[in-house]
Amino acid sequence: MSTQTPESETETETEPEAEAEPPATKSHQQRRMDDKRARAEARDEAAAQAATEFEGETVELKVFRYDPEVEGKEEPRFDSFTVPFEKGMTVLDALIFARDEYDSSLTFRHSCRQAVCGSDAFFVNGRQRLGCQTQMGDLEWPVRVEPLPHQDVVKDLVVEMDHFYDQMESVQPFFDPDELPDGELEEQRQDRENRENIKLSTRCIWCGACMSSCNIAAGDNQYLGPAAINAAYRFYMDEREGEQKRQERLEIIEQEHGVWRCQTQFSCTEVCPKDIPLTEHIQELKREAVKENLKFW
Amino acid sequence: MYEHDVIVVGGGGAGLRAAIAAQEQGADVAIVTKLHPVRSHTGAAEGGINAALRDGDSWEDHAYDTMKGSDYLGDAPAIDTFAKTAPEEVIQLEHWGMPFSREDDGRVSQRPFGGLSFPRTTYAGAETGHHMLHTLYQQVVKRGIEVYDEWYVSNLAVSDEPDPNDRECHGVVAWDVQSGEIAGFKARDGVILATGGLGQAYDHTTNAVANTGDGVAMAYRAGVPIEDMEMIQFHPTTLPSTGVLISEGVRGEGGILYNSEGERFMFEYGYATNDGELASRDVVSRAELTEINSGRGIDDEYVYLDMRHLGEERITDRLENILHLAEDFEGVDGLEEPMPVKPGQHYAMGGVETNEFGETCVDGLYAAGECACVSLHGANRLGGNALPELIVFGALAGRHAAGEDMGEPLIETGPSDEADREELGVPTGLPDSDSAESAADGGEPVVDARSPDDVVADAEVREEERIETLLEREDGVNHADVRANLQQSMTDNVNVFRQEENLEDALEDIQEARERYQDVYVADKSRTFNTDLQHTIETRNLLDVAEAITMGALARDEFRGAHWRKEHQERKDDEWLKHTMVTWNDGDPELWYRPVLLEGHDQTYEPKNRSY
């Protein structure tokens, strides 16, 4: 089954879409830093009230439940848990509380608790987010937690990731240089600028939030999807690989279900928890493909 | 039954490196891991990878720093092997495309780190582990190495000779988390444990929820000695509310620690008058807690780590990830304000006893990475020495398991008949109880095993019974309560500052937890993705490792490295140049000692006063 069943009454609750990103006049880095400052100011204001405000307060968590094997859970339903709110509490903290205090069978993936293992991407209040990275205090209450849309649900918040992994691994996501330096202890040289170009693309934690948010991927199961294209970008742009490999990579990127499917809706970029400019990377690869094709005309 | 030449348990840095090495040696290798490899906690490592790569540095200096950092509890053959091999392994990562931070000339950057006499820490921003993990996984994909991901290995298939030195490991038993299928995995040539840390034995830890000491506990119960378990590293800079790690790279780049009086206490109170903030981790953690206990902490809980003076450009270039962590998990802007930090459980120096090739005393059973104790880190691990350990000893274990002849090891393994047993005078091990059945038992070595296939098949049957028992109980104790009590007791009693009374309290708490665990039950009866069942079994593993940590801590009545004892304020080299060893002994743990090896293949070390 999938979360796109009649069950999904969430559409009415979806948060307003943020506007598409402004043209890239500032660097991505710069924008992130500006955003950060804005958030810090907002936080200072909020902090002043917060300390006393939440004393003794509870928050309601509505969690999607499904288990094909368990009576009463074969049909998806939502369970409500009342969780004592504390400042700094994340969606993951709230889920762990609900599981350990109320229902041990509540099931979700999680591990590092610090936004690097990529296990806990959920659909929280109508948007793909990492549970550990999302503050309960920043959300509208009650907080509604569902599995990632467009993926088969295994149980509760756990979705089948195999298709995502298959797409990730279909782009030859491994470094494959034409040649290496002679000496065993001799490293390849890489320009700082080149490393900078690929830096953001290497941050991907394979959480699947982007793929789940993408309308194209939802309609075309063979579409590589933003994360896999970003992986291709990471290697295509790495100057340490040779020209021959670049050509091979271009063929993968350009295939029928590759970059040209992207309709630049920026939904992937919006939800990426590592702030990878996915849409920009896809656009850049389209330009590369055009450039290369012109060369052979 | 599945069958491969080499089975690697765990998909983090050590496991992936071991699998690649075994495959390059011609073995049919498979990785069996409870998380998909990219979810492994290697990915959370931030700071870097030490290796002597440049003119002016040498492997001997790296080895010397490591031995000094270990407070002379490391074994020289392990340290020498490590320091000598680290450079080629780091360059190998570069050849596999790892996106290291670079110098102007395009070469890999290196920065200073605590306890190092040369800036030899290579890094990739402040997310070095993430890049290392992904680089290694990319090579696994490239080679088509089989990965059984989200398969939980719950026991080893080891033969049942009375002396663990005579036992053989023929595989593992695992279940597919998604479907609940239980299966034996036969290993024709070897099983490599690479299960990582055990930080979940503590309440405030940088470790992942998955770091439950599974490999250590499984090897221990199969008869393999576990070594120097009391040596737990508390990292000096973790965020107070979550335990999220703030990399030592911040101090490496020039970050400063202040107390509530605005004093740079590392210098002003004489904790480390030469190296200050860049003293070894144990030294800085104790300094912070001493400040806090003396009333100079903020909110009586933490101190400040300030990096603002480094400037936005340098911070975003080299430490950007720290800004995100501080903001997301503590609500602090590291560019505008100092970050609150306090010590948190970070790393286990001890673990499964191995020799310098990763072999345990059980034939065919290996361990590498944090779950192993080769012993490289001794009483204190230096920052930047964990990641190279994964690749150096992961590769060696992989190649050895796949059949490469490496000659005779210098490090001895296995229970020794000659060593005297230490009596702690506090009850440990399985409680005497008629109800001690397989669920609480964790699986003893198999009885009447014959061929390797039988050993695996019998182990599989036992695991099926154990799981059935847990699932059939209709009520009882929730493992989460047992785990929470254990974590609290360990954090209260077996922390940075240790004293006899508290350690005894902890052992009592653990006994009580063991008794309650006998009535543990799994509320979720589903076979599909049953995390309740998995966590219940993990909690059993935590009980075993926590007990061994506390036993070692109680026995070692001296102050060495990370191990501080209130009643014993000095390092006692006459008495204590020895490792604490704990053997399971069928549920009645024994504690004994093995001498430290200060003489290696190439050089001999002389214990010196350790000051920074």
C-alpha cells in the first residue's frame, strides 16, 4: 500500500508553498547564512517568551499507523498521543516518548539523532522533514506525522526504500578516474575551487525526502530523481575523473528518464534537510548536456 | 541458510573497509548490517583522520603521540602497525575520490588536533566521517559486494569446546528486520565483527541509538575476552541538551573554552599550561567538570566554546557543519555567540580482544573498529585516531579472513590459565534463578555441535526459540524501562569521575536490571519490522557491556587516561601496566589481567609523565 490512499486528508493542511527561489544573484552559501541570521533573530524573540510559556504544556501527536499483520492495523489509521512538551523537543523526541511510554509497537527508523544518518525523513504536517531536525515548537499543533508519500509503507512510519536505493545506485555513484598518480603515497591534486563546486552535492544523506516531494518521480517510476541526479553531478563535476568517464556519465544523465524530466518546481530543493541546491544542480547538468551535444554537431 | 566465504557484521567504516579488502583478496564476501550502510554512525564523525603524510612528520611520531595519549596502556605492536599503515590507507581513500579539504597546491589539508605533535589530521570540512563512510560505500557498490541491509545479527555460530581458545566460529544468525525471517549465515573463512560503539549504555552520549555494543556482547558470550572496558572516552565538547558532538576541529582551528567568569580556564587554572584547549580529551573533560563543580560553570551544567574570533570566512570554510549542528540542536548561532558544551560519553577504547590482524582467540572470528580492542587507544584515544583505525584494521582483518598469510602476531589472545582471577566481592553475571531461560540468556555456545553446518543450524534453532519466547509472553517488563534505568545509573556512577562506592552501586543496579530483564516481554507481536523485539535484544547486550565496564572500573584502582578514581589519584605503573580482561565464563564473569606490550616490531616505549 501507499500513503496516497483515501486516508490522506492532509492535503487541506498543507502549509503554503514557499515561493520559488530567487535568481542566483547571491551564492547559495551566502543565502544560507542570511537565512540563518534571520532565524537567529526570530529565535531570540521567541526565546524570551518560551521559558515560561510551555510549563506543563502537552502537545498532541497524530501518527499514521499500519501493519499488514496486526488485527486492527491492516487498515491505515491515525493514533493520537499526548506528549509533555519541553523546549527543544524534536519530532523524533516526541515519537520516542510516545513509543517508550505508550505503545512499544510504534515503529519508525532513527539512529544518529543529528541529521546525518538520514533514517528519519517523515511527512510532518504535510511536508518532508527529518524528525530529529524539526522542533515541535516550530510546528502547528497538533502535529501530524506520516510516512514519506509516494513510497510503499512497510509499517507505521517505515517506508520501502529499495526503489530509492536502486535509483541512487543506477548512476554509477562511485569515483572512477581514468588514471591515478604513480606513487602509492601520491595523492591526486584537486583545486580548492573544484572541491567547493562539488561540496554541497557531497552532503547528501540519502534520506529520500527530495524523491518523495517530487511530482515527476511520483508519476514516472523510472525517473532517476533529484538525489540520484545530484550523485551523478557530484562525480561529473569532480575534476579528478577523466574525460572518458565524463562522457559515460553524461549518457546516464541525459537518458530518457534523466535530467530532462525535471520541470524545475524546486520542491526537492525546498525539502532537502542538508540544503543542497538540487534543482540548480539538475539545471547545471542540463546546460552541460547541451554544451556537449553542440560540440558534436 | 546463506553462505559466503567472509561475513562482515556491520556496515560502518571498519565493516565496509574489511569487505572491500576481503573481496580484493578474492573472497566471496557479504555484509550483514542492522542499518543500511550509509546510516552507520561513522557518518557522524566530524574532525578528521590522522596520518603522517608530510615532510617533518613521521609514523614514529604518530606512534609516539598515540602511545603517550593512551597513557601507556596501548600495545606497541598495534600502535606501530597503525601509524605505519595509516598514510597508505588515507591516500587510498583519496584515490577512491573522498572529497578532502584541500590546500592551495591541491593537496590534502591537515590541521592540528589534541595531543598531536604535528598537524597531521586530514579532514573533509567538519563532516569527515560522512565523507569517509560514503566514499567506502561507493566502492562497495562499485564492486557489487552483497549487502544484507536491515538484517539484525543476534548471535554468533561458535562451536562449544570448553576452552574458548579451541572454539571455532562458523557464521552468524540474523533476522531480516523487514520480514522477520530468521536465517543462518555460514562463513566458510571468517566472521568479522564491525558493530561499532556501545554509547547507549549511557544516558548522555554522542553515539547513535544503534550503538548498543552488539558485537562486543556477542563475542563476550561466545567466550572471547573483552579488554579494558572501563576505558570510556568522554568528549569535552558535546551540546548539553542532546549530546550532539561539536568537533575537536573547533579547538584545532583555534576555538577557546571559557568558564562563567570569562576565564580561559585551561591555562588560568593550570590544567594544561602548554597545550591549553588542545590537550588530550580526558584532560579537557576533567577540567570542564572541575570548573562546573567549583561553581564556575554556566547554569551549573556547562562551559562555553567560543569560535567567533576565527571569523565567518574560516568558519564557513572549515567548520560550517558546526554552525548547523549548534543551531539545529541547541538553538545557538556559533557566529554570534559562544556554544554551550559539556563532556559526554563518546567512545569505547576497550572491546573485543584481538591481535594486530584483528583475530580473536576463537578461530575464524575477527573484530575491527570501535567494537575491537587491539589495543590501540589504551586508556585514552586521541582525536582523529578513530577513523584511521577503522580503515587500517578493517583492511587487515578483511585480508586475513580472506586467507592472506601475515605471519605470526606479536599480540597474544584468549583466556589464559596462568592469570590470577580478581575477586571484586560484588555479585555480577546472570542472577541465580530457575527462570533463567534462553530469552534472558542471550544464547550459550551450542551443545553437541558437529560440522560447521550443524553449528550454524543449531545456533539458528536457538535464536528462533529465544525470539519465540520473547514474543509469546503476554506481559512483563518493557525493555525501555530497564534500559533507561541502566543508562541513568551508568551516567550517575561510572562517568568521568569515579569512586568505589558509586561503582558498587552501579553493579547492584545492573544486577537488579538483569533480574528485571528475565521478565522482559515484547509487546509488539508482529514479525514485520519489529523494532520492539530488536531493541529488547539490544538492551540485553547493553547490560553485558555495562557490567564489564563497571567491573573494570572497580578493579583498576589507579588514575590512568580516561579512568579517574577518587581514592587513587596517581598512575601506578608498578602495578597497573596491564589490561583488564573480562571473560563471560558461562554467565559467571571472571576478571583477570594481561601485561601491556611496550615493545613492538620496531620500537620500545618507556612510560613517561603525561603532560600537555
